Amino acid sequence: MRINKTIILSALLGSALLSSCDNGFEEMNINPNAPESAPTYTIFPIATKIFVDEMRDGWVSGRMLLPWVQYSAQRNYTEEDKYAYRTTTGDQAWNATYRSLSNLKKVIDICNDPVLGPQQADYGDVESQIAAARIMMAYEFLDLTNYFGDVPYWSVSGAKNPDFQALQIDTYAQPKYVKQEVIFKNLLQELKEAEAQLNSKEKGLFTSPEGKEGDKIYNGDAALWKKFANSLRLRIANQIKDVYPDAKAEIADAIAKGVFTSNDDNALQHYGNTVKEGSPFWVEFFGDTPRNDFYVNNQFIKLLKGQSGNYGVDPRLQKYAAPLGTSKANAGTGNYTETDDITKYQGIPYGLPSTRLASNNQLARISPFPHAVLSPDYSEVLMEYSEVEFLLSENNGWSKSNYEAGVRASMEKWGVEKAKIDAYIAKLPAPSKENVITQKYIALYMQPQTAWVEYRRTGYPNGSILL
């Protein structure tokens, strides 16, 4: 058999070249512009934006959560308003939250790394960075377990628990599902430890060397993160107080450590004025693929107009909805005039037949969302001061002062005039479980995930308002 010498020569030459190219190959293939571990000031804001963008958009919020609590309804795909939402919407909530959680854990892992950790000190106190990530993880895991029940879970305080397998894909490709009661107890521990870990004097968490702020919630202020941790612990402990004996002690400790005391403390995901930086609901209405599917719910409008319940005309009506005839474009720009004529506000009926409500004549008789909600820089609320006051009212025996403070805080946040606030509060019915929780529901507008949990926990607002 004849052997082709050219083939042998080529093979030997190729082998030599491969051997030569192997020297220093790993070093040559490291991209200095794409480091293996990004700095924490870039990871943290990505994590919080992923979570809020996906949970407050036109799918999870618009097509599922807002209709569940009848803050809004759809003009098409109305079967979703009747709880027949698409499985892909639930998948989005699940997947996006775990993506965000993975990034938050990355912040913690980097800060704890013996080599990378000290480098993060250029972006604020390292221990406080870890604590802020823990607080956001607690917030997101709370949402997950409230939606889905038992879920895969992980925390810093429970890192040695063999059942806490989430977010460790290399070790646990199919992590265990942890019982909800275990998660709730550990969330309280996480928040307590994270609050203690924060250095309250730190004002520049996740700030880049150029001074660009990477914390889009509190602008790097650790003292405010402390208040958020305590307020969130108050929320969680209150949610489970009827089934968890230690909840009352957790509530007392959270309050003593310092909860929100004004709207300046509100936990808000802040947005900008471009499609890339705009708020998720604004992007739904005015982004690259704009929609016009969602309107304020008629039952909610009736409550604000004093046509249901016993609270009278609520001056938040003009802040929560735009007048009839306001176009989507004008709602987005704020080019309309608020009016005290409540006949100019009308919601969309809930649970319409599965046919499109598309004609301009019909839509002209329905109030769209207001400019405050449809502005690109609308700040999505994670938790706010008014909720804390309602929680305090409940835990102080349905306290009148906390009840009224909660209503006042909500109205002030939405820009209601003081005279109208005073007049409304002066006529409020006496505090009771129903009245406090119903006012809490009104104040939680555009925070449907929390309102849904409260409705399931308390049964308020009752059927005369929501049906």
C-alpha cells in the first residue's frame, strides 16, 4: 500500500502547530473587557431591575395580579381576568425571580470571596452590600412562596441546611422544594441578621468609582435599608401571626429596631425616561411593541367614588385614573386636566365576555390609567410607609391614629391636596378590621402582589366591594 507523504507531512506540521499554540493559550483567551466576575455595583442593580421589570409588566402584573385584586381589567383576552391566565405568565414570574435571586447570590459570593471581596470595598462597605442583597433576596423569596407555596430556597443564615439547595446549579440540578412554613421562619431570621449586618453610616452602597450610583432603590443609603429590613419583617410576621407563636415577638422587635416613619423611607425601584430605562408598565404601553389592553377596574372606581363601601368620595380617584376621553397618548404625557366631577371617571367592567372591547366609542367611556402610572419614570413600590401604619394599626388593636396616618401617608404620596386629605379623614368610619384592611387595599394600588396576600389572609375587601 502506498502512503501519501504529503498527508503525513501535513499531519506532523498540524500537530506541531497545535502544540505551539497551546503555550499560553488560556492567558491569550481571557478577554480583559469581559471579566469573569463583574463588580457588585453592576450586578446588584441588574438583579433588582430584572425582578421588578418582570413582576410589574403587562404580563405578570397586567394580565394576572392586577385583575386578581380588581385594580384593573382587560379589554381583550378577558378570560385571563377570570383566573384563566396563561401558564407562560406563571413561568415568567418563576424564572425571572430565580434569575434575579441568582444575581443577588452572586453579589454575596463575590463579597465573601477572599480575593474578590476586598476589591468590592471601593463600592461601599462590603458587609452592608451583603446585607442589602440578603434583604432583597428575602423580599423576592417572600413573593415566590406567596405565589407558589413550597419552592426551592436558599439563604445565608441557612447555608448549612441540606434542604436549602436553590441557586446552586452545579451541585443541585434539581433542588428540593422547601415547605412554606420553614421558608417564612427563615425569612424572619435572614432579615434580622441582615439588619444587624448593615452599617447605618454607609451612604454609598454599590457606587461606582466614577460616582455613578448602582442602587436604584435607596441610592446606597444603608440606614434606609435597615428600615426596609425591619418593615419587611413586620409584614412577614404579621402575615403568619395566627399560625406562628413567635410572630408577636418578631413584630415587637422589628418595630423597636425602627420601621418606616415617613414616605421618605419608601422602598422604590426607580426608573428613567427612555425605553431602556423606563418603568415596566410604561414600556408595555409605549415601548417598542406598545399595547393598550388594560384599564382601571369598574369595581375599584366605584369604591373610590363612594358608590360602594362607606368611605365617601376618595380624592385619590383623580390620582388613580384619568378622566373619560383621555387618550393613551395624553395619559402618557399628562396632557389632561383632573376634575372633581366624579361622573367623568368610569372603570371597565370586570370579566367581560371573551370578545374584544375595541371600538373607540366604547373606550372613550372608560378611564385609562393616569399619567403617574404611565410615566416612564414611575417608581414601582416594593413597600411603603402607609402599609406600615396599617400594620401598626392592626397590631395596636385597630388603632385609630395609625389607621388615619396610613390613609394620610397614601394620599400624600399620590399628591392629594391637604384640605382634601383632612376632609376625607374627618369622615372616615371608625377603625375596625374591615375598615383598616379596606383602606390598606386602596393604598396598595399598583402593588397587587401584596394586596392579593392580604385579601387571602383577611377576606377584605369583601364581596360587596369586589364583586
